[in-house]
Amino acid sequence: MPANRPPASGRHATALLILVIAAVTTLDAVDIGPELHQSAFLGIAPLYAALRCSYRQTLLVAAVYLVCLTYVDTYTVPDWALASRIVGIFGAVLVASFSVVLCRTRLQREALHARTSLVADTVQRTMLRELPLSAGPVEAYGFYVSAQEGARVGGDIYEAIDTPHGLRLMIGDVQGKGMPAIGAGMEVLASFREAAYYEDSLESVAARMEQTLARYNTRSVEQGADERFVTALLMEVRGAVGAAQGRVLSCGHIPYYLVRDGKVYERREGEGGLPLGLGMLSGEPRRSVRVHPEPKDWVVLCTDGVTEARGKDGEFYPLAERLAGWTDLEPAELAGTLRADLERFTGGELLDDATALVVRRTPAAAQLSMARAAAA
């Protein structure tokens, strides 16, 4: 639709308002008698147009209203004195003028809001890449739902990067939700993007992320804000396709799910590590755990906004049970089905940011992996 073309609803409203004004004016013209005419209530028409129609449409309605009211006050009320007629016409002018000014003010505010929303949306898209993600031989479908109404991002973070040290994947959940958690989440995410490319081990990547969060918390305390911690799950896959080795490092994050040969397994490798921001409370260093991915494996990562979502009966969302029934779906379809089912389960009332990623090798990479394995 062209930008200067008014919406159909606005055109219909304009036509209806003009029709009502004309009908009431006609009724007053043939029903000469009582001093109070129906047209006295027509001031609502241009005011309604000011709230729902374009500037030109409102101007048209206001003009028709002013002409009709002038006609009524001049010719259809024989008992009115000249002063009364002038007051009536002046009142109609005020209503028409106010409607036009109100419409212009509304449109200016809507334009300002649209520009502000565009900037905010662009910034949010830059901070957190849109799904699906693609990194090397891996693709990740999924969804991100912020608990903060109108916000594209919140306290959940995720990323997948193809680095000189292999494919690295991260999902995290900042303490808290919505807008207050964005700052800490973006600091940790930026740190992961940098460290994942240059650090040789997942332990070093996690250490860099924790240092960044510690600096952020120090600044927050100085400004009177709260400190925050972040749970995170880091994954890495190295080696040639078909002989890949993987590692997993959990920083207090919830388990992930492995889909292999049509079965769903809850995996808790590295469980027990403290969240980022709390690592100094333990003298134990963070340690990753080795895993052995297969070409056709799928991995489902999520935040606790999914697993701790509650239905109307107070029960938690049964993610593993649901996944077991959807193993034959393609990643994009699985992600869409999971989101729709989660919204049905909660009645559309998520109380926390919710993120889920369905990660697998691309079909081409999986076929190459199987061919090399067979040749070996």
C-alpha cells in the first residue's frame, strides 16, 4: 500500500461520519420546532475523526460538520436571536478547529513513536542476532520471547560462532528479566563473541566472560544498581567432520537435551558449576566435559523461562516429554511447534524471558560426515 494512501478503515470511517452528519442535518431541516436539535450532538463526529482518521480525512469531516452546523444554526432555528446564532456558529468553529489540531498532534506523536520504535528495534536486532543462526556446518532454529512487553530482547542471550578453535555455541540467562537485565546480558554476550574467537579453551572463554561481568557489577554498585549473575552453557565442537570432538561447560545453567536416533536424552555434563558472577565463591576452577557428537545428533538448548513455565494447573512445562513426540520434525517446524505449544500451555502468560534453540548440522554437513565415516 502506498505510504500516502489512507487505510481502508479510515476511509470507511470518514464516509460514515459524513453520512451521519448529513442525515442528522437533513432531519433537523425538516423537523423545525424544538429549540434543541439533534445536530447539537454532532460535535463528536470530527473529534472521533481526529482520533481515527488521517489529517485530510479529519479536515474533510470537520469542514462538512462546520458547513452543516452553520446551516442549521442559520436557517432551521427561527426562534433564535442573532447572538444565539453567532454563539452556535462560533462553537462549531471551535470544535472543528480543535479536531484538526488534535489530529495533527496525534499524527506527529505517532510519527515520533514510529521513528523511536524503528531505532530501538534496530539497536535490539544488532545486540542479539535474529534466529535462525548459521555458523560453519551448524544451523540453529528457535525462538526468543521477552517477558517485557514491546521489547525484542531481555535477559536471555545466545550466540553461535565459527572460530579458529572450532564451532562455539552459548546460551545464557541473566538474573532477573526484561529491561533491567539487558545491560548485564549484552556485556556478557559481547565478551563471549570476542573471547570465543581468541581463547583456546572453553574455560578461558568463561573466565573472560566472568571478568567482564565482574566489571559490570562493580559499575552497577557504584551507580546504586544491583549486581547480577548469569547462568550460561558453553559448547564447542572441534575436528574434521566425521571425527569431531566436543566439549561442554556449564556455568550453573539448566540441562540441555540431546536427540539421537529418535530418542531424547537429558544431558547434565558439567552440572554443578556456579553461575558467572559467583565464581569467586568457590575455589574450584571451571572445567569443561568432553562429549562425542554424532553426525545426525540434534541438541535442544533453552533457558528456564521454558522449563519453568507454568500451566493453569501450576504444573511445569514438560519439555522432554514434548520433544519425544516431535523428533520427526524439521528444526524450523520443531521450533515453531514448541513455541506455539508453550504459549497454549501457559495461556500466553510467560512470566520470564524464554529462549529455545534447536541446533544440528546442516543436511549437507551431515551427509559429508556420514560419507567420510563410511569411507574410513
